[in-house]
Amino acid sequence: LSDSGVSIAAGELKEMLDVNKKRGGASFSDLAADMAGIRLAENLLTQGDRSWQMQRRLAEVPDESLYFPDISGLPDEVPKDHFEREYGGLDDPRYKAMMHRIEQRLDVLPLYASLADSSSAIR
């Protein structure tokens, strides 16, 4: 495991490489998947006693609805010219706003929403 910033940067690098391909392009749903995996790993490793509760809860749910965000409406296969026009680059406020929207989708997931409220236990 690495620092989450490094992990996110690796995902962004992969998407920038995809942007430069003749076919395909950047995928915000891929970035959402990267971010979901990073958040899940961080929470399972850093929540101490609550990690066991999280693992039990994950074992009880047969799909990814607890930890994987809704990716509907996220732009995919965004070609380079469109990406540059709509999102600028990785430091552009428009790109950062899209990443923030993905973070918000993660924040409302059942597994993480319960962590945000320290007084609620994971059920």
C-alpha cells in the first residue's frame, strides 16, 4: 500500500495516458473506481476495532452498494481535445470540481456515511 495521494496520482496518470490515445479517452468512472478502492482500503486499515465491524458488514452485502459510488452520468472516453476544453488539466478548478463531485458520491455511501458520524455504529 502507498499513500492515498500517490494512489490517486497513479489513477490520474493512467487517465491522462488514455486521453492521449487515438481511441478512447479519460474515464471519470475509472477514477471513481480508483477512489472507491483507495477509500475502502484506508478505512479497513485505519479504523481499528471498527475495521472488524466493517468487514462483517461487507460480508453481509452481496454487492458493492456499500462502498462503490453511482457512476451514472460520469463522463467516459473523453478525448483529449474535449478534456482540455471542458476540464483544462489536473490543476484546473473544473477538473477539481469533477473530482469533488465523485468524493461527494463516496461520502454518502452507507459504509462511509456511518463513519462520518462518529456517534453512529456500523450496523
